Amino acid sequence: MSAIRMAEKTYRTYSSPILLELKEREHQLEPTDRQALQNILVERRLVDIGSPTGVERRGK
């Protein structure tokens, strides 16, 4: 299992508030952990990534 997949598995056990706290401190994470965190945040729809047409996926 890749390092990113292992980190994703761990992050999936975390609550949303903890993930959002990690997002604020992501500059302190290793690149693989940062990518895994971003993947989980997108998966849980905790971040707005927009769409190809430029419309946000979530309302503000």
C-alpha cells in the first residue's frame, strides 16, 4: 500500500474538525501526508474545489 493510501486510511478515521485543524497546519506535513489530507478533504467535501465551469460545488 502506498504512503498516500496509508495516510488516507488513517485520516478517514478522524473527525471533520480534526481534519480542518490539520488543513490549517498542512504546511508542517510531509508532501505525501499533505496530498492524502487534500484527497480526504475533497472526499468529505470539506473544501471547495470548484468545477471545470468555474462554479463552486458547495454554496457559501
